Amino acid sequence: MSGGWAIESITAALRDLVESGLKEVEDQAVAIVGPPDRDGESPFGRVTVFLYQVGPDDCRSGDTGYAREALPLVLRYLLIPDAAGDELAVHRLLGAALWALQDHPLQADEQEQLSATPRAMDVVGMRALWSMFGLPYRLSTAVEVRGVRLDRPPRPDRGAAGDPDPPEPALLGAAGPRGRSAAQLGDLVQLHGRHLRRPVTVRLAHRLLPRPVELPAGAADTDPDTVRFTLPDTPPDLPAGVWLVSLLCLDGQPVTSNDVALAVAPRITTAMPMVVARDRAGTAVVRIDCEPAVRPGQLAFLLLGDLPVPAEPGGGGTVEFRILHARPRTYAVRLRIDGVDSLGLGPDEPGAGHLITVT
């Protein structure tokens, strides 16, 4: 599929396929495209199709069947049913939408059939996603669309005297030091992509900030498809969580790249290891200092092994957690803010020695 039409065409095809399934159970039910907080209700029920993430399809990026200028993508949607407060009708609409995906291929044009598959999302991940929306949780199902290929659109003929437009920059991913999936403040971040022309400015956008943060890129890398920059170690300015990174390329006419996600991990600053005593009811209260601070609207958990403990209201640079019916033992701990965990617990990792003993 060519250029900017591809994602729009796939979203419209998914909406139409979902709506065809709804008609099997309610003639006047509709499927719409929009955000989860779209106002208004349909008296006959509706399903909102919301595209919440677009990323490179790592499973196909090395597929030799793709031309060099083709960008394989995976699109992630939420299907959010609504039936004016009728919960059973909500279940019926969601079942009809999912059966439509099972029973019919997703076809955005005459040549390509795509895979649209429901994907399980754990409770913590789903809660973190809805917290980023700033909305209370509603029944919803994640759907992943693969097989998407974004082809370069044909360029207009500029004639023999005209210079062809330079290829547009395309980011494919971001990584922290040692290839980690997350970075801490002060870390060197590496961006991978194509046609990353110099000089460039790095733009970082976060849902809690009114405007993007702009940073200079580092010196030109030996790899022309790599850009490096350092995250400022300024916790008051840069909250933890998922950021969107793009590049403003200033070679000739300024051009902005696509966005990729960058996970910025919180840092536990409390002295570790820690010993916490339970009260007579078996409750252990743990207070964790962290950078960046937990901001209003962010969701924080303390992970005791694999057990997530939600933070008490308040947030800030010191976060309180109440562990009910705590078992006496030593736990390896991590701090999770807006779905991003503090870094690893291995011997050479920043989280080494982050242990809490409950007595």
C-alpha cells in the first residue's frame, strides 16, 4: 500500500469488518473510528475502533520479499463496545465484532489480505493503557493487524532539470544502553532508521507535557541510519513513562520523521536493601523514593517479584505502598510507572541489590 493512505485504508477496512459483524446481532449498531472518550452514545450500540500504537513489524523487517523502500508495520487497535449502560448488550456486541474478525479476512485493497488477531493484554498492561488515556477502565479487546507494508508513494515527475526530492527520514526504533528496551535519565539513547539526514533535532513528546522537549543530536554516527542523543538528567522536567520520539531533519527543507516509542524508566533512590516490619494485621508499609517523581495522573506499582502492589494516592518523589497480608521473606523489587519498570536486577544492572525483606 502506498504512502499515507495505507494506515487510513486499513483502519477503515477494520471498522467496516467490525460493523458487518455487529449487524448480525443488531441491525442499527455501528462501528466508529475515534478515541476512547468520544462523546455520545448510540441507542442501538456501537463499537469504537481506536488505533493506539503503530510500530515496525520486527518479525518481517528482514523478509526478503519486501523491497528496500517498503516499511513493514504492525498496527494495534482497541475495540471498545458501548450499549448505553446495557452490560449484556456490550458483551454481545464485542462477541459479534470478534467473530467477524475470525470469520472474514481483513482486506484493505484488492491485492493484500491482512491478519487481524485478538491479543490478550494482562491486567496491569490494560490498566496502564487506560490510565494513559486518563479514563476509567471499560471492557475492551486489543487487536493486532500484521502484514501491513507501507510502500513509498510514486513521486511526481519534476522533469529533467528538477532535482528529485531526498528520501524522507523514517525511524524504526529506539534503544537504551546495551540495547535495553528502556532508558534512564542521563543515558545515551540510540535511534535506528533510514535516511536520517543531518543536522537533526530530537523531539520528545509526553502525554503530561503541553509541548515537546527538543534536544540536539550527538555527533554524526559512522552508521548513517543511526542517531544518538543523551536524555537530560533533569527529573523535574522529564517524567517517567512512554515518550514519543521524532527527528526534525534540517538538511535543506526541514522534514519531520515519524514517531517511535521510547520507554523512560524510573530510578529507585531509596537506600537498598531495606527491611520492613509488618503490623499486627500483617500489613507492611513501604516508602520508596524515586526519580522522576510520580506525577498526578500517573499509575505507579511496586513489583515484589511478580506481585504488583498499587501505590497509595498522593504520588510525588516519595511513594507509599501498603502490602496487605504480606508474607515474611526477601523480595527483589522494581518500580513501575505508567507501564515502564525500573531497570533490571542482574549483577551488572542498575537495579542490582534492590531487595526488601519483610519481617
